[in-house]
Amino acid sequence: NEIRGVFQTANWKNLLWGLPKSSQLTPSETIVQTIFEMAENRTGALIVFPGKDNLDRVIQRGVAWGGRISKEMLKTIFYHNNPVHDGAVIIEGDRVSDVACILPLSERTDLPSQFGTRHRAAIGLAERTDSMIVVVSEERGRVTVVKNNTIDPMWQSVELSRAIDQHLGKEKEKRWFQQEAFQLSLAGILSL
């Protein structure tokens, strides 16, 4: 009876090739899509993904927010006429913890001339903490990731998604999940 129940209710595709993908976007996918839409529309943005370092000793926190990440919310925060649009947004987990944060500016003199205040603020924070900062250029409509001593332009959403996942430690989780799904599939095949 138990075996018959498995044959009647099991979706063999899911049993053999892993669990079904959820149609709901993860926060990082939502963030990446929103960032590239803002870049296309030339909407400037400064988004901070904290690391292990405490940001309170380096930045001036703006307005406590605590809202769940959504495309609409991020676009509203960075909308040009919004009073908090010029500051940085701090993202912790699946929430925007603070908006309108002021970051320290870098004092480097070797930066490209096209880097404005957003880029200098991102580099300044990266020099002092282990945070990853995403900058959307209002003038050029380009996306840049700043972390440690590296300044990387992001040309595709896949690159940015990978950078965010690596910073947040989700690459290891994905690999573990894929390995777990493979092992479950193999066990299912061997059981048959």
C-alpha cells in the first residue's frame, strides 16, 4: 500500500531531478532586477550589503525602515523627488533596515573623473568595512560593485546576482542544495 501510494502521488520529475522551483523571487533576484531597471531608467542608487563589520562606527544612519524588499519599494526609495533618495540603503536579510544613510567619502586621488559622490561614498565604505556596495550611476546608467579594493562594473544581471550571493554566502547554500537534490535523486533511482 505504501509503495502504491508513492507511485500514485509522486511527481517523478521532482523526485528524480530535485525539488520544484518556487515561482516567487528571492530577495537577491528582486534586488538585481530592480537595480538593472533603475540603471536603464537612469535612476541613481546606493545599496549596501553589510558584512561582519559593525557599520555604526563608520556611517551615519538615516531613517529606520524595516520594510520587506520589493521592487516597488526600492524604486520608490530612489525616486528622484523622494526626500531620502540621495542616501544609501542598508539591506539586511530580506529587509531594508535603513534609508538615507550617509557613507564616508573616499579620499583617494586616483579615481576616474566620472566617479561622482555615490561612487566615492561606496569606495569610502569599502575601504573601512567588509561591506559590499552596489552603485547605480544616474548619469551613465551603469551598475558597479565595490568591495574591499575592487571596483567591478556589472554588465549583466547574472554577474551581479553571483556577486551578491557570494557576499551573502548563498553560493555555498546553492551548491549544497544541488548536491542534496542529486543525492535524493540517486537514492530514488536506486530504490526503484
